[in-house]
Amino acid sequence: MVYEPGQQLQHGYFPTTAIVSLHYVMASGASAESAGVGREGVVGISIFMGGHSTSSSAVVQTAGHAWRLPRQVLYDEFHRSGPLQSLLLRYTQALMAEMAQTAACNRHHSVEQQLARWLLLTADRVPDRELVMTQELVASMLGVRRESVTEAAGQLQERGYIRYRRGHIAVLDRHGLQTRACECYGVVKTEMARLQCDPRYRQTAQTGAG
């Protein structure tokens, strides 16, 4: 657990090899992932967005490393109004887009489509094709029954897109897996890539190349 709902964050985390899952937990104890954060982002946007705390929780989904920055250091650097501020604001917009797309996906798409989308996004954030996680964990991330994940994973494995053994899921055919995913994967990836590429740097690069 990186932080719990309502807790004031003391650090910002910049994952390098780890993946952190942002969860919303219901009164019943049920939960679902609203977004994942890997090497493309930061955990703890409330530090510099002014909220100080958040109603979500953050849990390490895939073990690995991250840089940890004290909240005051991150806050001060953000308010220098330099390149870091611009980057963090654009990342926050991308994170909001992922959350919105996840909510729509969970409402309108099948469990197989959700699973394919989630596996692709997770695989993009780790250096290896094999993911270490149980079906119970995946079901918790998607907010669905474990039996539904078992059925969907079985269908993807029969097509040769993934290989599943207890506690491990390997992506064997990324292109094939993309054909089973909904448009949500492409939307999130496109928006993340668009917002992480600063137009000012692109213009400078083009001018220099000319």
C-alpha cells in the first residue's frame, strides 16, 4: 500500500520498473482500478494539484523500483513554473483521460475486451512480456468476478494471444491481443503519447533539423 483514502501524501513516487494501481474502494470493501501508473507517470498528483489528499488508494500492482521525492520538494519544484510543471500538468490530463476511458470501458465493453485492454496497458509498462499476477488480482483490478476473468483468459489463451499458468500471464501475440481489445486501449495510448510530447520541443527539433 502506497497510500490510503483520505491520507495526506508525504511523498511523490516516480516508478521506473514498478506499476502502481489507483483504486476506488466501496463501503462494502469491493474495489476496482481507475488507472495504472508506470514509468510514464507519477503517483501523488494531489501534492502539486492542491488537494493534499485523495479519495482513492494506491497499491503496488507489480513489484519494482521507483524514485521517491518528499512532498515539499515536489511541491516547490512544481511551483517554479518551469518544464517540470508543464510536464506534470500534461501527465495529469493524460491520467484523467485514462480514468474516464476506464469508467466507460467497464460500463460498455465485455470482460474479454476489458482484460485485453488491461493486459496491453500493463505489458506496456513492464520490461518483460510475462506478468506476475493471479486471476484474483486481475478480477479485483477490473471489478468483476474471478470466474469471468478465468473464462476470458481461457478464450485469449485458446487463440494463442496469451499463455496463462498459475500466477503468471505471458503476452505471446500483442497484435492478436489488440484485435480482441476495445478502442479504449488505443485512445489511452494515443492521448498519453500526445500529451507527453511537448510541442515546444517538437518545434525546436524540427527547426534544428531544417
